[in-house]
Amino acid sequence: MGTPDLACASLRGLAACADFEVVAVVTQPDRPKGRDLKLQPPPVKVLALKLGLPVLQPEKARHESFVTELRGYAPDLIAVAAFGQILPPAILDLPPHGCLNVHTSLLPRYRGAAPIQWAILNDDPETGVTIMKMDVGLDTGAIISTQTTPIAEADTSQTLHNRLAEIGASLLVQTIPGYVGYVTGNIQPRPQPADGVVYAHKIKKQDGLIDWTQSARHIWNRVRGLIPWPGAFTYLPMHGTTAPATQPPLLKIWQAEITNLSGTPGVIVSADKTGIVVGCGTGSLRILQLQREGGKRLGPGEFLAGHPLHSGDRLGL
């Protein structure tokens, strides 16, 4: 059971393993996307059809008609990765070995919707994957296995997402044989610790708004942690306008680095082809790739050629 790209790695891993038989794939219904709002299948459905697997797409997993349909496949185990719906007890209790979830954090840290983003936003040195036996709580089930990975300075939420997807797939395939035989002592599920619980709330667009009074490191983590969506953003100064009600142009920052230069928060210290340096609460940030709303991603030299910025200009509202 899964829906986005993250879950595709686990499906590929299970389908490629001779020890398992994937009897069906459950994913979200097709949804309208794009300017023309045409129905688009979720990534897991596209992959499942390529693999020749039956696909179920319940509008609500709790509906009795779907539970009955799923029961007809008589699964021994259900593997779940970013399915996107809360599973009712009727599904959790359906397979003899329960439901295993591929969760992209080291539980109990980062239960909830956005564990990858918050690991970077909170400046964690490492994260990982937990294979968890699901229960009725929000990511509260017993831990079956874990694997860690460091968070590199070059990581963004996108690169970390891709790495954790592959780690999760490999760990799931390695874990299932020992877990299925856990009654003989191979793998014993263990309750999550009571201490260290952190909830990773769903990312909202407004989370991307930069507060320049925060430290350069904090803002740098925001740039990295919110790629690809919603992106860290600020607003360009309103050059040459006297209309106070006009919304300043939005500026999205895609790549930056920390510098030790000091400056007033939000005020440009320098701007040239090597970068646009902006003062922060502590230190400063050198912007290396940026994008005006409606424009292309550009390096600082290209951007400044069309959108002049000068020392003393202020970013933000």
C-alpha cells in the first residue's frame, strides 16, 4: 500500500524478491493535476501496472466494500509506505502478520506527515528509516528494525527523500523474513520509547517564508529542508514604485551558503556574480541560486543582470 514516488522503491524491492509474492497493490485514486486538471495516476499505480500487478484504488480505505475486496486476496502481510490514508482496525488486523510501515525517520522522533523535511529544518546530524508494526495510533507502533544515515551538508529534502526511499526498500526486504518468523525469536517487535517523541506536522506554504532575524544556519536549513516544495522564499525590494498596496515580487531561494559576514537582518551586504549576501540575525547568507516568481532559476550573475540589487537594499515585507 503506497502512493507517491517514495513508495515505488519499496514496491520494486518486494516485486523483485523471489521470497515474496505481491498479490495486489493498493494506492490512492487518480487525481486531477495540471492546468487542464486531467486525471493523473499516482506513481505507485504506474509502476504496478508496468509490473503486471492488480491495482486497488479505494476512495476511503475504511469502506467495508474495500475491506471485503482486500480480504479476498488473503494477504499474509501488508507492507505500507506513504499510502496517505489512516488504516482502520479492520485492515490492520486482517493479515496474520499485520501491517508493516516504512517510516522515514528514527521513531519516536518525527511521527507524522513530514519527517524528512523536519530532520533538516531542525539541523539533525542523522536520520533514517524505521520498519514499524502499525497500530491504531499515529506512527506509534512497535519497532521492527531501523537503519540510520547521516544528513550531509549537501543534502536537501529531495536528495534525502530519494536516499531514504532506497534504504527503506532494502530494509523492508531484509526485515520481512525474520519478522514473519518472530514467534521463534528471530525479530521481536519492541515498543517505542516514551521519551524523545517529536511530531512532524505537515508542511504548509507559509513555512517557506524566511525570517531574516533568525540565524544564517537556521535559514540555510530552511532553504535545504523545503526543496522542492514550498521552497524558502522572501520578497524583492520595490524599486521604482510609489504604490504601497502593490505586493512585492516573491523571490525563491534554491541554493545558499553560510558566511561569517555581519549585517542587518534582511539587508543586502553585497551583490555580485559570486553571490548575493544578506544579513541575518547571526552571520549572513550568500544566495547562489534564486528565482523570481514566474521566472527561471538563475545564478547570481544572471539574476542581477536583469534584476539589479545593491548593498543596502532590503529583502522581505
